[in-house]
Amino acid sequence: MEEDMTPVTPDGEEKEEQYCSVCGRSSANAGPMLKLPNGLNICQDCMQKSVDIMQERTDLGKLFQNLPNISFLNLGDLAGRAPKKEEPKKKAPKKTWRMSDVPAPHKIKAMLDQYVIGQDAAKKIMSVGVYNHYKRIIQEDLHRDGKDAPAPDGQERVEIEKSNMLMIGPTGCGKTYLVQTLARLLDVPLAITDATSLTEAGYIGDDIESVVSKLLAAAGNDVSRAEHGIIFVDEIDKIARKKNTNQRDVSGEAVQQGMLKLLEGAEIEVPVGAGSKNAMVPLRTVNTKNILFICGGAFPGLEDIVRERLNRHSSIGFHADLKDKYDGEKNLLQQAKTEDLRRFGMIPEFLGRLPVVFSLEELTEDMLVRILREPKNAILRQYEALLAMDEVKLTFEDGALRAIARKALEQDTGARALRSILEQFMTDIMYEIPKDDSIGEVVITEEYLEHRGGPRILLRGQG
């Protein structure tokens, strides 16, 4: 007598056998079936093979692979299996700053002196500003943890306000390099952005919040680390209020208005790994309260505004100043005041959130010569290291360095001109040296830079 193999349910009722429409196996052998429209059934193995083929042979699979948070269906879930519960991700502990983490101002300046030549006044102001900024963060961290010292009797706790900075200086004087060096020495994330690409929300260009998104990316998407970082907004003079225009100023005054909340401190939702918000990109909330903003710009034409203000006293009379008294003044920007920046086109609310305003000196010939050879990563040291790999010594005469500095001043692009000039004269030398193994030293002379001769070549063994 044959045994009845009909599957039954737990209640004892007969269970209808299902067969895969692709491979023909029964549910007893292939497991639970996925029900499709029109009475079709398909086993999990056949469905998985179909998905794999579509993922490999079509562009649709590549599309889903590149999109974040998009994946194919879990067939085990469709078959009635309980999905695995994902354990909640543990948040990284928020870093607590201590006074030992921040060097004293004189130590910060000493570190900057190793890389940046001159600009002593600017380095002092930046060192003090950064030191006070991180002391402010330390005070807030201690207050948050309940470890701050109690206030004296009858006095309330003093909240220290953030001191954002505004740097004014001609192109090539070292504004960006100062900030880069400062962030590297303090080991904090740094984001450098250009104000020329910023526009009001809804217009073509980068949103104002994109500057915070760049900082988050520089911090490895670590929100707590990004909230203690530095944002440097270069070309800030390009968002000055446009004059004599009847159109909406979406890249000027509107950007200044939009940056007010960032400078003051606000919680901003920024996209992770993208420049703009959209439905496919996750968002993170970043508080800009403890982010140090440093703005910089050349402010062309500001010298005329400063000169006009200084010449207001020049009129008739015995004590009148000459109208051309400040025409030959090179570092006129160091006398710039807030009223001059307002006349330039910066709105008062924006300037009020940048309380630390200072100017950088215009580079002189002596400063350019020092920039060539004194910093730790000086340009001359870089070329010396390149030729040392060919076992060739490179030497520059003092007259040659003076000639390079004079040519850089003629280009009026600051320290950026030094490398371009050196590249122009060093290309032929670095091309010819590997051809001859007998060359032991190359001396760059002033005559070579003035096109009145060539470099002096010394063979190996010659003194």
C-alpha cells in the first residue's frame, strides 16, 4: 500500500503542492515559492539567477550599484523570512578639547615662521585669534560636561563670542598659504572655497551651505570633528554689493545675507559626498557655532577708498595735507577701516560677524628672496632635491636670486610668480642633465637669468 505523501499544514489540512514555472521543481524540493501575477510561481533559486543576469548584463544593474541606499530586493524577505535587525550604529564619542591640545600664541607664530616669511603682524593676530577661539571651545565643552570652574560670587558665567577673521592683502602675499599652514599645524580639518562660485539658493552655482559640506568631507564625514574645523572663504571681495544695478544681486549682497547664519552659528543640513541636496543623497546636521571662518580677498580698488578718506583733511589752510601725500604709499591697505569696506560694498551685518580685520604686507624684493630659500619647503630646496636624485648639486648665486625676485615683482602676482620664473629657466637644465653622467654641479648665475650667459656646469671631481 502506497504511503500518502501529500503535504499538510500544521492544522492537519492538505496543502496544495506548488511547482516552479521555470525549473518545474515542487515546493517540497525547492522550498517556498514566490507568487507572481497570472498564477505563476517561481522558486528562490530561479528568481536569484534572474536578478544576477539582469545585474550583470544590463546597464540597470550598474545604475543601481552606483546609487547610494539602493539595492535589489532580499528574496528571503519576500519568501516570508524574518529580516535581520540591524544593530544601531554607535555614535563616535565627541572629542573634548583640552588646553594641552592648543599651543600658546607664541608657539603658533613660531611654527608659522618656519613656513611663512614676513607678515609678522598678521601671524600674531591669527595666532591670538585661533588660540582664543579654541579656548572658547574648551570652555563650552567643560560647561557641557559640568566641569567648568564656578563663577565668582555675584557674577554670571561669561560666554565668549566667536572671533571670525577677515584678511585683506594683494594677490600672492600668502593669505591662503597662511590658513593652510595653520590648519596643518593644529591638525584640524580645513575647507577652502571660492566665493566667486557662490550664489543665492535657487540659482545656478554653489549653494552657500556647500562650504560646510566641503568641511564635512575634509573631516571624513565626522560631524564632531568638522564642527571644530576651519573654513577659509577666498575671494570674499567678489561678493561685494554691486553698484548701479537694478537687477537682483544673487551673487553679491544675497550671498552676504545668506552667510550671516553660518558665521554666527546655526544648524545646517548638508549633503554627504555631494555638492547639492537631492533625494538620493543622505544629509547630516552640522552646527557651525564652533567653526572658525576666515575670509580673505585682495579688494582691488580699496586703496583708492582709503586714500580718499585719508585725504579728506587736505583742503586749503596752513595745516592742510597734500592731496598726493599717500600716492606713493605701498601698504595703504593696512590703514583700511570698516567704513572703507562698507563703501567697497560689504554690508554692515556681514562685517559685524568678522570682528578681527587685518591686512597683509605687500611683498618686497628682500621678502621674495627669503621666500625662495628660507622656508622648510622652499622652492629652491624642492629643485635641489629633484636634482639630488640625479646625483647633481644645484647652487644659486645671490645675484640670481635677486634677479628672480625682480622678475617676480614685474609680474605683480606675488609669490606665485617665483615658481613660474624658475620653471622657465630650469626646464632646459633638467632636460639636459640626465643625458650626461659626468655633470656633478650646476650653478645658476645672474647672467643666465638676465639672458646674458648660461649656467656654470662643473664636472664630477672639479672643485
